[in-house]
Amino acid sequence: MEENPKEEVLIARDNETGQVGAVVGQNPDGTPKMADVKSTPLSELIKFTKGQNPIEAFIANFMRQAKNPTTFGIFKMSAADYEALGQPMAEMLNDPETNREMLDKYRVKMKTPAAKIKPVDPDKVNWAEIEKQWGISREDLEKSGALQQMVYHHKSPELHKVNDPDGSGEKLDARLSFRTNPDGTYSLTPHFVKKEPLLDQPFRGYTFTAEDKVELSNTGNLGKAVDLKDPATGEVHKCLVSIDRLTNEIESVPIDKIFIKQKVANINLTMQQIGILKSGGLIKEQHVELPNGQKFTADLQYNASKRDIAFVNSAQYRQQNEQEAQRAQQSQQQGGQQSGQSLKDNWHDANGNPKRLTQWYHIPLDEQKQADYLAGKQVLVGEGKDRSGNDCTIYLQYDPKERKPQTTRVYPDRDKVVGIAEESKTQMAVNDDGKTNEATKNVNEPLQRGQTEPKDEAQQKKQHQPKLKTPKP
């Protein structure tokens, strides 16, 4: 067959896998379908007329479909040169960095604008509503320096004290971020501190393995991409998963939403390294120099919580984790100092005794209920709703161990309504339903929240003392 000297063919390289091949078509996901350069004849390749639009349209389409223009490197040559140059080019593409200068004249350079993050406009934030709902102001966030990071869709670097969404009057620790509303305005989203990551529960349809838990514990990152279901749409996306070290919240980000800058600190990343990071992998033993002059060796890995590259497996990384843990602990111990009032003052008088509560969850308490609460009794508050909007009966009781009031919710149809916290089921079954827990059956005291066994030495003695037999008449 006579070759048209104006025809061109494409050779592609997958920067993540290293696969090199001649382009013979397009896969359903828009990526190029590749065949072995050595054994594939020119007749099977897709050919384009030099200087016309189809080649640009083809490349632009697969880049748009794959949503990752850094994954593939595309190189073009004259169809007449394919038999002579195709195999040598494929061999050069096995080491594209060493052969960069020779390959550049064949490289297809597409204009792919870098992803631009539109910052939040603080003037479009409903500050009055935020201060009313959460008890924190624009001035508070500006003074702490948090607003500067939050406008770029990051969470606040520190924990802040915000109102309990249940309306209890208690202040809770949370990191803060902005949420975009359909009308273009912004609301505040608190990320509350959890006791520990809930790794034993499925996360958006994915169940963590024992190896996953070890990896998350060691680096804070899962280290691989997994299929997660979008809770809003039900769609499944490949995502990276990490743990927020301050709040213990499990977070994820779809791979196609990840943007990685080519320079991290003093390190210039190659396209292959960017591909590794996007898939959750490590770039090992990089010599890092920060703008402040600090130098250390660390592995690089993308962190879904930070939405950025993190330095892991290094002394600097361990120090950072320790500092974050200390800040979280100090914030919890200091209580509400950011609002000028400690948690102790919320629930106790100057002598350390429980304060009288006149309402709970916006439900007024009469004098008898107030007195019962001060006496440590369980108080029927009334009918209300939980955080999910389910109808429930609310009970209140002062917890001397936790030194704060505790809420118990009873649902009209417990079998159908989800809402009873797992740690409260034994307490409710024993205290409210009159059932018996084998581990505490001899204690003869109301169980506290989360209690499934004797809480102290006195209760242990009661539980294990022999039960006296009633003499027969």
C-alpha cells in the first residue's frame, strides 16, 4: 500500500504503568487503546492527516474522558517513518527522562489548563447565621488565622469551640470548613472530634481490612485507591482515603478531583511520580528542604484530609503528629477558653456542684425535674427529635464520672428507627427495660453510658460476691 507522506501515527506511554504502545483505537473510558509497536503493522494504526484537527480532537477527547491529562504521554511521527522509528521510539519511552531531549520533537503538547480553585468569597458567607447557630464569628476566625486557609476550601488548622448542634448549650471541639450552597452562598461545616476512627464499620461501601487499618494507623493514609459510593448520588468513584489526625474523621477524595502541583517544597515531581501519588502510592526517601531552611528525609504521599502532599515516615512527620495530638488534648482540657468560658463553668457552680438547668434541648424543665437532676436522678425531659430528625423521648441525668449531663433517647419503635448509640444499648436495656446484663447483674446500681461491666472495685466486689440462698420455710 502506498503511504501518504502527510499521514501521522501516534505512540503513547502510560506514565503510571510504564506501558508503551502504538495507538490503534480508543477504549470505552476514553483512554488510548495500545498495541505492541514491534508486532503491530502500520495498517492497524489510526492515521491522521498532518495539520488537520482530528488528531487534536482525538487527544483532547481521551484526556477529557480520562480526567487525568498527566497519565499518558503522546508522541506523533510520520506514518512513513513508523517501521523504521516506531520500535526505537518505544525503547526510548521506557526511560523518558533520560531520552527527554530526543523525544521532545515528537511529543504532542496539549494545552491543558491547570485546575484553578475558586476561593470562597467571605462576603458571601452568612456570618450572622453562623454566629447564631455555632457561636463563632468572622472576627474569631480572622484572628486565629483560620479564615485564610478556609477560603481555599481547607479545614481550619486548629480545633475551635462551637455550639453542640443538639442545642444542649455545651461547647464541642471541631475543625471548621465552608460548604457551598446551591444559591452560591456558603455555610459552616463543623468536623467534630471523635474518640477514634470508626475503622470497624464500612465506609461508603468499603470494608477496611486488617492491613488497611495498620496502614492508616502508620501513615494516616490508606495507600491505595478504592471504590467508594457517593452518599448523595450512589455513584461509585475511585478514591483515596485518609484520617484527620485532629478529629479522627475518615475522609476521602475522588482521584479525578485531585490536583498535584509539580513542585513540592524543593522537589520537582515527574509525571510518573505524580501518577504514583494520585494512585495513593509513596515516593520514597526524598530529601526535603522547607522554605524556613528545615531539612529532612521523608516519603511523599497524598493525604485526602489535607487535600495536599504529606511528608510521611520521617522524624518531622512523627513530630507533626505528636504536636497535633497535643493540641487536640490541650484544647479538650482547656475547654471553652476560646469563648472565654471553660466547660466546667457550663455545668458547675463556683463550688464544683452541678448547676441547675432550666431547659434541655430547648425543652423547659419544671422545678421538680430541676431538683431531680441536681439529686442525680434520671429526668424525663419530654418528647423531642434527635440529630437525624427522628421522634424520641429524651431523658437527662448528671454523670458524676464525666462531670457533665448525659442524654438518653428512647424511640417509639426501636426496631425500625436507627438512633440509639451502640454504647448506650446495654445501659438502656438494664436501666429502662428492666433486663439483666450477666456481667453486672449483682451490682444493683443504674448503669452509666457505655457501661457493660463493673466500673470500679466496689462494683466488682458486689458482682462477684456469692449470692445468699433464701432458706426454705
